[in-house]
Amino acid sequence: MSEMFAGLWDKTIQNIDLKEKKVKNAWQALNDAVKAICVTENYIFVAGADPIVKAWTKDGKKCKDYIGHQGWVYSLQVYENMLFSGGDDKTIKVWDIESTVMLDELIGHENGVTSLEFANGELFSGSYDHSIICWDVEEIKQQIEERDLMKVEEKESRVMEEKMKGTKKGGKSAKKAPPSKTAGKTAKKSAKK
């Protein structure tokens, strides 16, 4: 590895050449101080006092925004095709990296989530509430899959419901049964009495 990236309080990301020991490139990454940075093969994820997590290419081109936190974002980690972000809003948000869609929100801390780390198929989150929570990653993935299936089924159900409404409006409707003669006679007899 001949380069590294650093996020600074002055809102910038600096690309540092490790051989030359100097800054090759720098750019403003956020509108406020950088608190967290996570570098992958394709992206540099940056977060901080600005509640929006941003993704940059390594040459400094902004390409994605992950919008959903309600305050500072302190920690970032990537697991497979998901980005995890921990924030001052006491939540861990799980994002699809490519689409930027929020897949899940993990709630369990009573104060801001300050750190995230993966080990042995589990996510460990630390917080200002002086606790560490261990989350099962397979369980998180299963919840996301189940929620996606429920969305598909709900969409299919709505389509069927609309088709049924359309059939009732435009198609042949069932004939109404004629009024019962017995009921009419009974009503007339009771009226005579």
C-alpha cells in the first residue's frame, strides 16, 4: 500500500503518499468536521458533524450520499455490500452501498454510537452510554431479506386488489337477488294487525 487517506477537522480528506511522505491531494469532503472515514477498494466513506454520510472516489469525486441520520455520525464500517454507520441519534444505520437505500436501523443504545467493529460474524457497537452491544450479522441480513420479501408480497397484494376493483367496475357484476316474497308478506301481515 503506497497511499492512505485521512479525514480532518478542517472538513477535508487528504490523500497521503506513504513513500514520499507528503499529501498528494486534498479536498473538502463534508460541510463540517470529519469524524469517521472508511476506505474500501472502490470508495472512501466519510462522516462527521454533517449528518449525511458521503462516498467519494479515490480521485476526489463525490458519488453518493446516505441520508437518514439526525445528528453527528461517529463511526463507519463496511461488511460485504453494506455500509454501517453509527451516530449521535443512538442508531446504527445499515445501507446498501450501491443504491444508498437504508436497509435497516439497529436500535439498542441509549446514547450516541461512537464505534463499530466486526469480528467472528458479529458487529460490536460502542456508545456514550458506556455499553457495548453484540449484533449477529446473519440475523441482521435475515431481517433485511424478510422485510424485502414482505415489501414484494405487499406490492403484489396491492396489484391484485386494484385488479379486483377494476373487475367490479368494468366487468360483469353479480345479479342482485330479488327481494324475498316471504319477507314482504310478513311485513304486510304485521302492519295489518
